[in-house]
Amino acid sequence: MSNFEYIIASLPVLLPDYRYAEGKGFGDFIAEIRENLSDADNATLDLLLDGFDETKLGEDFYAGALRHRNRFIRNWFRFDLGLRNAKVRYLNARLGRPADLDVLTGENPEAEDADIEGFRFRAEELDEAGAISDILAEENLLAREKALDDLSWKKADELTVFDYFDLEAVLAFVVKLRIADRWLVLDPEEGRERFRRLVKEVKGTFNLDKIHIS
């Protein structure tokens, strides 16, 4: 059985300068979490982590994710798919390609798990479609990436409004940790600010004394 209270209460310490301690990184946070997850919950975490790997994203991945037993996984990857498709359509328009080229719709009548209408999953338009469109119109690349990650962070929060010591809360934490980690490469100052924000959120929600901020 997973020990969610212990996982949340024993997250690795973040130093005041918001850099990983002693050469550690994202994987060390994940390793700490894994030690207190059941095999089934670790498998769910594996699926979430696979979603960070562009080489693993495709119709098979989304067909499984959008039918997964875990609520956060289903809803997060529905958002992720919509965001991915919006980016593809934006690039298609910029490059003069057909609008739906490389867009994942889930339509595959030949698949064994297709429904009666020939779909393995539904690529429905998101509530955030308008906001995504506005963000993609931003010409500054870093500003655009920041806004998209802000939207993703907000979505993770919205999906776990009433989740505290459960798997959904842990998965949302991992999503936001991954965003912060990515910005340590793109823009170290922005990355540290995102870590600061994540630490404040966790401390505010769980009143943790083990995570220190300046």
C-alpha cells in the first residue's frame, strides 16, 4: 500500500538557492517518491513519466492514457493531447502544411480497441483552446513557452483541487516539478523561481518543515 502522507512529508530538501543538492536532480525526487508507492501506483507514475518523453507519444500512448483507471492521468493527458494538437496545427499554419497533418485524432477503425465509430480515443477541443491559441500567437519563444507552462501548471492545480494525501496529489507535484526542472535548463533564474513557487505551494498545503525556502 502506498504511504502518501510519508511521501509528501519527506520530499527532498530544496536549498535556498533552489539548485539540486550534491549533484542530484529530478530523478532523485522521483526515486524518493517511488520508495513509498505500491507496484500499481509506481506503474501509474511510469505512465506519467512516459508522457514527458516525446518519442513515446502517439496514438497507442494516448489510447491507453485516456482510458486509464486514474482520474488525474485521464484528465491530464486529455489536456496534454489537446495542447500537443494545438501546437501541431500552429506549426502547420506557419509552414503552409495541411491543417490536420500529424494531428492525433484517435480515429482508427482497424484497431482492436476502437469504439463503434472507429475511435480509440477522442481528441476533443479543450476549454483552454482560446487561451492556447492566444499564447501560440506570441512571437517571443521564451515568453510563449513560459505562458504554456503556466497554463499547464494551472491545469495540474485545477485537476487536484480536492486532493491532498493521495496519488493524484503526488502526480500533480511531479508534473509541476518537471516544469520547474525544465526551466533550470531554459532559464536558470526562471527555473529557481518555479522551484520557489512549488515549495511555497507544498508548504502552504501540507505545512512541511522539511522543505526550506529563503
